[in-house]
Amino acid sequence: MQIETKLSLAALLLTALLSLASAQPPGTSFETALQVDLIPGKLTLPEEGYYQLNETRSEAYFELRGLEGGMRLTIELEVLGAEQGRSIITLYSGEGALIKREKTVYGEGTRSTVELAYQPSRESAEPGTHQYLVLKRYSGAMKYRITFTVDLVEDYAPGEGDAGADPETAISLPPIAGNSSIAFTGHLASRDDGDDFADYYRLKVVFGASGESLKIRVKPSGGLQVTASLYKETYMLKHNASKGHGEPIELTLAGEWESGKEYDFLLRIDNSGGRGGGSYEVEAWIEGGPSQVSTATQPNLKPEGLEETTIKTLIIVGAAALVVISIAMLILRRRRIYRVEEVGWWGESY
């Protein structure tokens, strides 16, 4: 009963804080920005009614906290025009670097929607980092409300967050051995919607026999174009790239492996030139080495009904016949040459 009471009180406190935040007006500078705590799901500010941008209040600042790698933020600005004019909505990093910017133009009585999307990388959105959303009026007047939507785009599995863009922050995958395989989903941003362009995975493989192959297939979603590279430490072993959006690619690594030994590889998947964003599927498995043909299954090359001794005798007789024929042809050729030379000599005139 006490635990339920504490949970109820915590829920009420969270609701009260959200209501308080939605009731407060946005700040007028970076220092006074209204703090917005982002969690997976949707949050609309204000909860009721609209904020305003006009001659009296020409700028609005929001400080966004809680966005991490493995999350995608979509900001939807609903605009009601009160007086013809224009404004700009800008997303900055916590250090003030520009992330994305869009403009909106409105007239009296118009209604429009502006959308910004941002998918940070693990490195650019470590715990404790934040962003700023700034609205600036240049002319006219408008009413607006903002909806923040946070979707989970974690790599490999829930709770793993974003795979890092270097080997030190790679996600470790379960080992592959024998008939086992792995399959998982990852996510990359486009250059227009974020800075999550590369994912590293650490892959452990136990081969059962020399000559087996490690197979890796990467299938991007329709809007994504990827490259995939397989490394042994810092040495690149294999590389392949999509030639078009959504085109799957494969890597095949064969070698002389030591049976039962665990080999470590690094798999890097990149957004090829920032071409589109979206998800990708990865499959990895082991294929057997080249098949060995046993003597029991070799085709019978002997003519049916003949014994091995008979075959050997025929081969020897055939070889002797070839020798005799060759000698006879050589003798005939020499006699023919001699006869031609003899006729030519006595038939010559002076």
C-alpha cells in the first residue's frame, strides 16, 4: 500500500510539473529559456490555447533536455496567422551551433505547419547535453503551439541506444558459432535530419572448420543508401556499397580458420554520403567450406564390362600402335622429299 501511495504521489508530481511548464511562457533569451524535458512519446506546449509572437514578444526560447542517441525528435509547429508576416524557427546545439532552420510565412487567418526533425548520434547527445529551440519574428503577428514527438530508434536491441561511430563505442553482438546466426535492426539519419551517419558493431565468430565463410547481408529501408565494411582491428577485410536507395549488399569472408577459435571482427555501417535516412536490417551467419568429394562417390571412369587389366593392355597396345604409325609417317615423308629433290635435279635445264 505504501509503494502504491508513493507511485501515485510521484505521478501527481510529474503531472503538476508538466502543467506548470506548459503554463509558463517561453523565455526571451538563452539564459531564460523555458526548460522542456523530453521523453519517448508526445508533448504539446501549451496544453491549451496558443503562444504568441508579435511586436511585444518577438522571440521565444525553449531549452530541450533528455534527447539521447537512439532517439529521434520531431518538432511540429502549428501556426495561426494574425497579421501578415514571417518568422524563423531554429534548432541549436547546447553550445549554440546551428542544427536546423526553417522559415514560416503567414497571413491574416492562415493556418500552416512547419516540421523539424533531428536524430542525434551517440557522440553528439551524451547524457546531460541539451538543445535550444528558438522562434524569431521578423514581421507581422502569429499564434502558435508546438508538439514534441520522441521516437526510439535504438540499434540492435531495446536499451542499447545508438551504436557509436568509432570502435570504442561499438555495440557487442552475440557470438556466432556452428548453425547459429544473428539478425537485428539499426537506424541512421540523413544529413538533413541529424548527425547519426555511422554505426559500429563488434562481432565474435567461432568457425567449425577451415574454409568456412562468414556471410553478412545488410538491407536498408527504401529511403536509405548504405556502405558496409568488415575490419580485423584497423585492417579492412571487406567492403561493399549500395548503388541505389534501398539496395541490399553482402559481405563474404572466407579463410583458413582454426576450428573452435573465437575471431573478433568489427562491422561498420555508414549512411552513404548522407543519402536518405531510415532503418537497416542485418543478418550474419556461417556457411560451410567447399564440399569434399570422397572416393566412394567419384564417378566410374572405366568402360562398362571391362576389367582393369584389360584396360591397361588396351592402353599399352594403343600407345605402341601410335609409335609405329609415327615412324611409318616419318619414313614416307623422307622418301617423298628425296624423290622430289631427285626429279627436280635431273629435270633441270641449262
